[in-house]
Amino acid sequence: MKSLYISDLDGTLLHSDQTFSEYETEKLKEFNKKGILFTVATARSMITGKMLLGGIPFSVPTVLMNGVFIYDMAKKHVIKYFAIEKEAYKRVLTVFEDSGLHPNIFTFDGEKLSIRCTGIDTKAMQWFFDTRKEMLDGRFYEVESLETLPKGESPVYFNFFAPKEMLDRVFEKLKDVEGVNVAYYSDQYTGGWLMEIFSDTASKSGAMKFIKEYVGADETVAFGDNLNDIPMLNAADRSVAVENAVDEVKKIADIIIGTNNNDSVVKFIAKENGIEI
């Protein structure tokens, strides 16, 4: 049986310090040489995704920004992406404006990502601005309004980092907005919560199904740790949670393995394929 192994990145495949171990890197290279179908599905963008994954050969497309982009790392090419429809974009923006909050909005022009905001509300949002502005070669703009975007740029993603109590009321309004999916979960790096909004045609689970057909796999084996992984795990033929996963993920997983800091995902795949651990 030809299996497609697809893993979340942060908290699942990556160690808690946002790195791969030397062991993981070598095993992932070995998987590629042996023709094992392996890829990642992450909330990270093409910017941070490529920075982390650039040293690992991928013969299988990757899933970025929770399924907004299906991206060929080897060819540095976007295979498919999902923009937020105009009316849905306006509805989401109105919810944030009515709440007095200033989200980041990611746009895509067919080649490059840009980010815009009209203000910075939390320390975590300031951290995100400072780090991403450098990574994006300055394409993180503070603007007066997000009502109108530059010609040729499509909105693909909103995000907001804040304490849970600040975002709960926003989530209650956004979860009923037509045309978008909302991912809302604790963020291990800032200590707060992260909210991500994107087209309802985009998802990790949908991207996984697309890639399964794209590479001709017989089954999907998905690995995850957080709430935004649940749809993908539910859609997979076999679902695997790392030991450090939140309880909601472990409850729905078929298998529970060791922690992300113990290289557990690659060890699981190696064992299934007769590769020395």
C-alpha cells in the first residue's frame, strides 16, 4: 500500500525550539531517497515555511497557511491557492473594526506575499510585525485602511495574536461568517492565542485529499498536536497524535506516539517502512 504521510510542523514535527534535530533531517532525506511519500501541513507561510524546510528535499507538495497554499518546495512554485472572496473579506474586516482590533491581512499577487495592518494591539502582534517585516524584505505595511487593497493583490489570510479573553468575543462573531474558516487555538510561542481566518475553500484536510490524488497514494496518515489539526486528522485514513498534543487531539487520534522533542514522527514512519531507527 502506498501511504502519504503528512505532518503538522509546530509542536508535531518541529522541536519546541522551532528546529529539526540532525537525526530528523537525515531521516527525512532518507525517506525522500527511498520514495516514501512525506510532506507537511502547517499554518506557516511560504516565508517561514521555506526558511525552515529549505534544507529538506520534498518530492511531495507541501500545505501552507492551513491549506491556503499547496506549494512545490522543489520547484518553488504555487500549485494552487485559495483567496478570500470579496464579500467575505469585508464581513471579517467589519467584525474586527467593530471590536476595535487591528488584524494582519496577508495578500498574494501571484508571486509574493505581503502583509498589512492598521495598528498593533498586543505585544505578540508587535513581535510578529518586527520579525515578519524583516523576513518579507519590508513588505509588511502599516496603512490607514484595509478597505481597498492594491490592484492585483488578493486577500488570502487574516491573523491575530492576543490573550484568549480578548479574542473570544471576536470568535463568536466570526464563526458564523459565511465564506471563511476560522482556526482558533493556543499559541505555544507567545503564550497567548492565535486566530487565523481564510477562505472556506481552504483547509489542511482538503489539501491533504488533493495531494493524495496528485501523488497517487492509497491512504493518508496524518500527524498533529493542536486544534487546527483536527479536521485533517478526522479526514485521514489513519490519524496520529504526538504525546504533547492537546487533549482534544489525543481523544480523536487512532494512535498516540511520543513527543515532538523525541523525533517521534520520523521514528514512527521509519519503523513502518522497515528503516532502522
